[in-house]
Amino acid sequence: MELREDQIERYSRQIILPNVGGKGQEKLLAAKVLIIGAGGLGSPAALYLASAGIGTIGIVDSDKVELNNLQRQIIHSVKEVGRPKVESARDRINAINEDVKVIIYNLRVTSENILDIIKDYDIVVDGSDNFPTRYLVNDACVLSKKPLSHGGIFRFDGQAITIIPGESACYRCLFPEPPPPGLVPSCQEAGILGAVAGVIGVIQANEVLKFVLGTGELLTGKLLVFNALDSSFRKVKVTKDPKCPICGENPSITKLIDYVEFCSLRKKEE
């Protein structure tokens, strides 16, 4: 793929970086990234990935834009209220960068459809806000050996980790099973500072860009924890658990199931 003159101009501030260059930009334009959830995390991730020139972006979400989304879901606008989030996100992305091919999935991921959805993508961004989806996405990526960028937000806190199946710890190495129903309140119940979603979503985008470019140090084996109240970041080492039920030495999970029974949250993206 040879860069056009307008692409050289558009991406010039990236191309001059020694870790990117023309070859790196070509890698970005050839990359395919799937974002699950066009909400608080998926919004900033999608905007920055599109701006950076990721060639194909898939977006999965079954919800419609609501007024209360706009406090943090910056890819949407007032005029999009009532419209499917995936359509709103697609149009916003293409308004920023017409080069990006946006593939939309106006549905919820399930054990029956997720493997087929993720199979054509290079890396998956998990922007979901509930435990059933997080475990399903993690398990599907581990079973299909798809790299995964996980992000989570709650009140004034956020976290991010990158998972390379077969090499690094997965989400279940951290949290083997979903919490009992009602133990952890949802963002709707507990609240979320919009800027926290922005910080974590951009970190996820950064992880994707590093992965595609093959540069820098990924958040593999490290959980990055952010607290907005004191503006602190810390890294927690996460080792691969040999007893992990999905990626351990003798995995007990060998096929996908839906984890709705473990959590009382409605299955929706942020």
C-alpha cells in the first residue's frame, strides 16, 4: 500500500515519528480493529483510532443513543438521541476520516455470534460495562487467540490491561469468576466521571496503536490502575495463572457460554 499525497499530509505528525514512519502508517491503514461497545470507553478509543488511520474499525453495540450518554460518550451528539449507537458512531468516524471502513454490528455479542464477529480482526477492544460481556469477550479472545485490550471504569477509577492469549495473563487470571449478582453496582447505579472514561478509552487506543506498530511496551502482565481524585497511576503485576479456568495448564472452560446468570446487569455496552 503506497500512501497518497493527502494521506502523507494527514498523518504527517505521526509519520515523522521514528517508531512509525511511512511503513508504520501503512500498517495502521491495513489494520482491522473491533470495538465492543460504542459508549464511554469505545467512544474515545474509536475517535483516536480513526484519527490515527486505522483502516477498518468494527463497532458492536445494540443500544440507541440516550441523553444521559452524552456526559461521557463523546462520539455521539444531541441530534443522534434515539438513533442506534453504531450508526451514530459510524457517521462521526467518517466525518473525521473518510478513509476508515466502518463495519457496524447493531447487536449484542453472545456465545453464538462472537467468534464469527471477531475472527477477521487483528485485535479487540473491550468497552463493555458489565461482567457477562467482559467474561464472554475474554474467553472468546483466548479461545480464538485474538489479542484483547480490556478497559474498565467505575466512579472515579479506571483500569486497563492488554491480553495476548498464550503469552500473557488473561482477565480470568485476575478475576476467575464473575461476582455474585448485586455485589458490584453498575455505572448507572454508582455513577462515573466522564473524564475517567476518556482517560481509559484513550489508553486502550494507545495500546492498539502500539500493538499494530509493533513498538513500545504493552500492558501485558500489568494492570494499569487510574484514580481521578488524586490523578494517580499505578501498575499492578499480573502473572499468568497456571490454574486459570480458560488459559491455564488444564482449562475447565473449553467452549463459550453466556454469563448473564452470574450478573443482574442488563446486557448492554457503556
